Amino acid sequence: MGGGVGGTILYANWDPKFRANVEKSIPYSDQVFGLALGPAAPPPVINKPVSQTTGVLEHILRSHSLSFVSLNLTKFVVKHKLAHLTKEPPKCTECEHEPAVKERPEGEVAARLAEQDKAEQDLLTSLSSNLEDALGSTAKVTLQAIGAQEAALQAIAQHTRQLREAMEAEAPPDKKSTQWRVLEDALSERSRSVDEAGAAVLKAKAELDKLRGVIDGAKHLKIAAARPSILAAEENLHSMVVDLDSVVTRVQTAQSEAKIVSQYSELVNEAKAQFQKELNSITPEIQANWKGLTGKLTQDDLNSLIAHAHRRIDQLNRELAEQRVREQIHIDSALEQQKLEDKKALEVAISTALEHNREQMRLEQEKKVEETREVMEAEMRTQLRRQAAAHTDHLRDVLKVQEQELRSEAEEILNSSLMEKETEYRRLTQDQLDSFTLDMNAAYARLKGMEEAIDSHVIAEEEARKAHQLWLSVEALNYTLKTAALNDPTEPLEGAVQAIKESCAEDEFAQALATALPSESLSRGVYSEASLRARFYTIRQLARRVALIDETRNSLYQYFLSYLQAMLLFEKAQEAPPAKLSAEDLDTFKLLSYAAYSLEHGDLELAAKLVNQLKGESRRVAQDWLKEARLTLETKQVVSLLSAYANAVGLGTTMAP
Amino acid sequence: MAEEQGRKWDRCLADSAVKLATGLGVGIVFSVLFFKRRTWPVVFGLGVGLGMGYSNCQQDFRSPYLLHGHMVKEQ
């Protein structure tokens, strides 16, 4: 919008007519213009005569030719305006393009451009002013000439008309004299006007030549922008020339017509004079104006008149016949003359028409050239504009990319610094948290430790209680073992074992041990060592007796023999068994003595082992006793284990953990 | 187990005695009945009785050592 306003102001500065238009159309614009540009310059000279002449001409003459002239002139004005208009935009686009093409500072470029433009504009303004002046003056003069010509034409026409009237009308003598006077006046008027017209034409032609010279000079300057105005001026020149010529020809034709009419009038006058003379010769007493005297004519006069009239008629008939005869010759000569004249006129007309045509063509060509140039200029401007647009687009894209890059960089930096700060913060918080957690953990650990200590104490107490219980039950078991009477087994150990099992329900070892007790001991009880010892002797006796009996030797005879052996063989009642049994120690008697010895020394186990070495019938005989011994041994072992275990457990619990 | 020997002996003796007596009796019977009161069937009978008793006794004493074999037929 600012550009539009600025452009309007600039253009108004340059074209006053436009400024006037704008001032007329938009209110308060004249104030704006006055503010920006100064008061409006007086409109150039060209405009006044144009308006004046258009008004005057339209007022005076409503002929087609003049409106054509005015049309031409307005066309010229329009073209002038157009020239002004088309001058404006290129400058601006040039301003736009300049910085893009060369990397000069915009101010300098603009200044340079402004300078250039100003110089051009000055030149242009001078040129245009010159042209305008020349055109104005020429147009004025031409119009004057044309006006003069038209006046001459009018005068001629009037004169002719009046002459014809005078010829044809037969007014009374005084009126006739006035008529003749009027005619003379008209004639003088006509001649004057013709002279004036001739002078005006000469002046106009001189002005046209001057204008042509100016146009050529302008053309030599070769300013592109001025071309349209030049073209317009040329066109106007041409049109003016054409109009002038046409008017001149019209005047010439009018003149020729007038000549004809005057010739005709002369002829008529001649005839009339001759007739008058004849009439006077015949009737001298009749006055010149015989028309009013018809009433006063006598018979003779009438007869003579009629005779004269007849004679005249005959004469005329003869002349007519002569004329008819000479008609062809006359016609031919006239034709020839006419041909010559026509040819001359034709040549002249052709030459003028040719010149006009040539001029027209040239103007048209120039106009076309100008148009094409304009089109080209417009196209170039559009291309330049496109290029500028492309450049601006490219710039925009590059800028956008740069912006993106910079933004991303900035964002990165921002993000990284933010991250750093965040990590710092997190670290600090984490440290705090860690220290706090450590403290908490320490406290918790201590608490846990205390709890555990308490629990372990509780557990230890529990364990101690259990151990105590176990020990008590084991003691009970032990005691039951001691209840074995001689030759009777103990009480069944079941109750005590049950008690043990109950007392140490969680103790696997004790449970295992408790279950390891042989069932006979549980149900029936076991024999004591003493009883077993006692029993041994009977067994010994028996084993001695059947010492020889085994799988192979088991007949009754062998029995007898073995009995004999037993009776006869004497061994030590008790013999200490060696650490290692050799082969010869495996004799029954020896074994039995060993066993007796070990029994006597309380080693039931060894005794059992030794007895186990018996073979044959002796073994069978001792089997029972062995079984019992085994049971007792087992039970004792288990019980001892249990007691040891109970002791250990008790010891363990009483000790500090 | 120790008493078994005693029991065995008891049995054996009892059995032998019985056998002996029976043998005697049968011998006597036979001798009386069939062999015209000679003494050899009595003695024979005694001997048989004794022998049977001895054999039984021996069998009884041997019994733990006797192996009972089974013949497995090839199928």
C-alpha cells in the first residue's frame, strides 16, 4: 500500500496531468501532493490549445474531418500519457534487480540508478518538453492553417453560393446591386481568406518541418523510453500533414468548383450581356430591366421581340447543331485536357497518397516495433521479475535452512547445558539420597542385628530347653535300660523312646536315632549285660559240646565224638584275645575262651564279635545269644549316641553362640 | 537256640525209644507170629527200631544242614 502511494506520488510528480486527475478524483490528495511534491506545475502548453481548439472547433465546425483532427490530437495526448505511464515501472524493477546482479551496496546502486534515472528523466523531460512545445506550436499553427483553410473554404462556398444565387435570382435592380456588392464583398472575402489560408499553410508546413527536425533530433538521442512519445509525435505530425493536405485539396476542389461556377456565371453574364446588347440593338428604347416592362410593351415591340427571339432561337439552334457537330471534338479535346489534368492531378494525388501511405506504414511499422519492443520489455521485465522471485525464493530457502541449523545448534547447546544441569542436580540428590540411605541402612542393620540377636537368644533359649528336654528323655531311656533284672529283659523302651521322639520332634538326628532302635527293644526290651554274661556260660558249654558238628560232619557219631572232645579238651576258661585273630585262633574253644575273657572284662561287643566267628553247630547254638547280644549292643549304642548327642546339644546351647 | 539241642536230644531219645520199643514189639510180634518165637526178628525188630530211631535222630540233628536242591528242567 505504501508502495502504491509512493508510486502514485512519484508519478504525479512526473506527470502533472495524472496529478490533476488524481487531485480531481481523490479528495485531499492535492494537499498530500502539495506536501510531498510542492504545488502543481502549471499544465504544459500543449494541453491548453488542445482543449481550446477542441472546444472552439467543435463549436464552430461540426464536420467529420475536424472531429477526426481532434481525435488525432486526443490520441496524441493519450499516447503522451501512455508514454509517461510506461516510463514508471522499469525504473523500479531496475532498482530491484541491480542489487541482485552486483554485490554493490544498495545505497550506491540506488543512487547510481537514481542518477541515471534522473539524467534520463531530465533528458526525457527536456525531450518531451521540446517535443511537446514543437508539437504544440505545430499543432497550433496547423490548426490555424486548417482553420484558415476552412474559413477560406467557407468563404469560397459562400461566394459560390451567392454567385449562383445572383445568377439565378432576378431581384429588382437595387437588390441586384446590393447582391452584386455582397458578391464583391464575398469575393474579396474569399480571396483574402484564400490568401490567409495559403499563408497559414506555408507557416504550418514550416512548423511541420521544424517538428520533423525536432523528432529526428529526438530520435538521434535514442532514449528508449522516449520512443513512444516520439512515435506519437510522428504520428501526430503525419496526421497533421494528412489533414492539412486534405483540407488543402478540399479548398482546391472548392476553388475549382468556384471557378467553374464563376466561369458559368461569367458565361451567363456574357450571354445575358449579349442578349441585352442584342435586345438593345433591336429595341434600344427598352431599358435594361425588361422583365418588369411586360405590361408596357407595344405590339411592335412584342413582334420584334418575338422575331428577335425566333432569330435567337434559330441562332441558338444553329449553334447547337454546330456544337453537336463539334461535340465530339470538343469532348475529345476536353477529355484529353481532362485526361492530362487528371493525370497531373492523379500524379499529384498518387504522390501525396504514396507519401502519406509511406508515412503511415512507417509510422505503423514504428508503432509495431514500439509495441513489440514494449512486449519484449514487458517480457524481459517479467523474466527479470521471475528471476528476482527465484532469487528471493532461493534466499528465503537458504535463510530458512540457516535458521534451522542455527536453531538446532542453539537447541542442542541448550539441551546439553540443560542435561548437564540436570545430571548435576540428579547427582546431588542422589548423593543426598545415598547418604540418607546409608544412614537408614546402618540403622536398619543395627535394628536387624538387635532383632536377630534377640531372636537368636530366643532360639537359643528354645534350643536349650529342647536340649534339656532331650537330655531328660535320654536319661529316662538310660534309666529304663538299667531296669533289666537278671535273666529278664528290660521294660520295653517304647515309652521312653516315644518321649524322646516327642521331645525332639524337630531334631532329625535324634529322630533318626530314635527310629534306629531295634523294634524288639522297643516292644520287648533288651537284656542286660549281666544276664547275657550269665547266659554265655551255658552257651559256652553247649558250643563246646557241638564243636565238631558242622555241615559236613553232623551224624550222630560225630555228635558223640564232639561230646567226647568237649569232655576231654580243656582250655583256659578266659583267655585274652589278641589284637588280630589268626587262622588258628578260629578254633571254637579258643574263641569261646576269648569271648569269656572279654565278657568278664565287660566288652560285650568283642565277645559278640568273637562268638560271631564260631562255625557250624556251635554257631547255631550261639545264634540266639548272639542276637540278644546284638540287640543289646545296638540299643546301648543308640542310647549312648543319644545321650552323647543330648549332652552335646546341651553343651552347645549353654555355650554362648 | 541253646535249648534246641536239648529239645532235639529229648526228641531223639524219645523217638528212638519208641522206635526201639516198636521195633521190639513188631519183632516180637513177628517172631511170635511168623517166625516161631525165634529171637532174630526181635533183634531184627530192635535193630530196625534202633536204626530208625538213629536215623531219625540223625536226620533231626542234620536237618539245619540239609540242602534242598531243586532240579530246574531245561524248558
